[in-house]
Amino acid sequence: MSNQNIDASQQDIDARIQEFIANIQPVQGNYESIAQQLQEFIYQLIDETRQAERVNQLKNSYALILEKFSSSITQGQKIQLLLWLGHKYEQLGEWEEALNAFQNVVDQANIEDFYKQKIEALRWIGHIHVMRNNWDKASTSYEKSLALSIEHNDFEGEAHARNALGYFFFEKGNFNKASTEWENALELAEKINETQLVASFYTNLGILANVQGNWEKALAYYNESIPRFEKVGQRRNLAETYHNMAMTYAGVERWAEAGGYYEKSYQLAKEIGDIRLQATLKLNRVKLYLAINDLIYAKAFCQHALRVFSQLQDHLGEADAFKYMAMIYSKKENWEIAETYFEKSIGINKDYQHPLGEAESHMEFGRMYKAKQDIEAAKAQFEMAQDIYQTLELQKELDQVEKEIDNL
């Protein structure tokens, strides 16, 4: 009897979604409102605990919408629809689907009229390759997007491309090049008076300031971003900025403010259906739970994030999750399991050329050995972190590691 009820419920969901799609009127420019309505409708029908089912229904529905619109729209409108589909798939963490959609835009946008869409698609192909740690492919896509923007005197496209390259250099640990690209992008955005872009670039400069140890300057940048994102209604960017503010407060152990901004960010991430950001937020809250010694919540949040990053093939996300799992087991004084997780984290960061993540794992590994009273092993880990921080020119982190070594 219970199986029949499940089948009936599923049939009812399918029928209601098909009815919703049947009533859609293919009008140019209403893709975003249709997507939002469809997503909210599916989320009402399917409980948040059944996330995989939600995503599958959205994927099937988007394919049906594309088929329905394609029969009655121009080539330019079809390209715009493919671009929209790419963004929706990327938000859901369906990166192969997103890459296919964006590549279709690149392939179909060869006519001069559609260069803007091609610039955007190339940039987002680069973003996805960064998230999958395919650095060479990401760099190639970003450079193509930048070159096409400059060729067409497209200042907005150039600002976006320089911002993307800044992110690329940041992830690779080249903070000077990241700063240069972001400052240039901000100058371009202010020149063309693009509020959303200005806000985004202030956020990125805030992230850089935070990594370089200037948390007050970071918060000042974020506070430049927030009212601008609110003005233009950019909820995803707003969620990411709240997340960055939470991490900044956590970095200086102001846990109450950190918790408040984590919660603001998580609620927005849930509303917009951003799977990766939700996982990132859960992982970063682990630090908060470790600080108050709540290892049960810390482990639960960490395991959830690890599952999502694994599904998304987000290797650097996995590396970060392994680091936090190691810290949890270190708190439990389960040294052997902690060592295994630290080694996994360091190995992945090395494989995918992420020196900052590697250094952070060495630091925490050293602290584990210090707690275990293995002074020689602790010193070795701290010195490996020290070498990386010197290469990255991160003075705040160098001061911390030198203090750790002095206290051994």
C-alpha cells in the first residue's frame, strides 16, 4: 500500500509540473521569471530533504522549456535561452549540463550580433573549469573572453573578464596579479557606472584583504558591496558577501557576528537553490562548532558538505572538508584518523595546485602534533606551512606560524 501511495504522489507531481509547463507562454525575455516560478513550484511540491529529486525534476523541466521555446523564437532568442539554461544548471551544481549549454552558445554565437553572449558563455565555461580545478582550460576560456571584449570595445565584458582572471590568480596564490586585475576591473565598472559590477569587485577586494590579514579593510569593502547588491536585487551575490563577512568575523573569533552572517547567507542560498554555496556555508560553520567544542554538529555539517563536494567533483571543496574532518578527530584525540584526513587534504591541494589550502592544512596538522606532544613532527609541519606562506607573501600567516614554532 505504501508503494502505491509513493507512485501516486510521484504521478501527481509529474502531472502538475507538466500542466505548469503547458501553460507557459513563450514570450521573449521572460525566462528568468519562468525559472523562478518553476523552481518555487517544484520546491513546494518536493520537500527539501529530497534534493536530488528536486534537481532531477528541474533538469527535466528545463529541457521541456527549451524544446517549447525553440520552436517559436529567433536564433538570438534561442542563444539567450541557452545562456539562461547554463546559468540555472551551474547554480544547481549540474556542471556537465552547464558546460554543454554554454558551449552551445559559443558554437551558435558566431554572428557579430551575438558577441556579448559569446563573451559571457566563455567566461562561465572558465568559472566551471576553475570550480573543477581544470586550471589550463579555465585560463584559456578567460583569455578568449577578454580578447573578444577588447576587440569589440566592450568595457563591461572586459571588466567581467578581468575580474574572472583575478579570481583565477587568487586561487593560484598569485595575489599581486589578482589585486591588479580586480583594481582594473573596478575602475572599468565605475567608468561605465555598473552598480552590480562595482559591488562584485568590492567583494573580491574584501576577500583579498581578508586573506592578507586586514580584516577591518575587508569588512569596509563588504559594506561597500551590500547596499549595491540590495539595490539591484542580486540575492546570490548578497549571499556570497554575507558568507565572506561571516568568514572574516570567524577569523578574528567574533563568533556571534559570524553565526549571524552565516545564517543570513544560508537562508538566501536555500531560497535561490545554490547547492555549492549551501555546502560551503555548512563547512565553514564547522569552525564555529569546533570553537564551542560541539563535535557532533561539527561532524554532521562536515559530512554533509563532503558529500555535496564529492557529487559536484569540487576537489578543493573536498580538500577543505578533509581538513576539517581531521581537526574534528584531532579534538577527539583520535590521532590516526586525523592524520589520514590531513594527508588527504594536503595531497588534493598539491594535486590541484592550491598552495593556500595546502599551507592551511599543514598548519592544522602541526597543531595536531603539538596537541599530541610530538614536537618534532609539529615543527616539520609548521615549517612546510611557513615555506608556502613566504612564497605567497602572507605576513599575518607568517607571524602566526612563527609564533607556533616559538611556542613549541
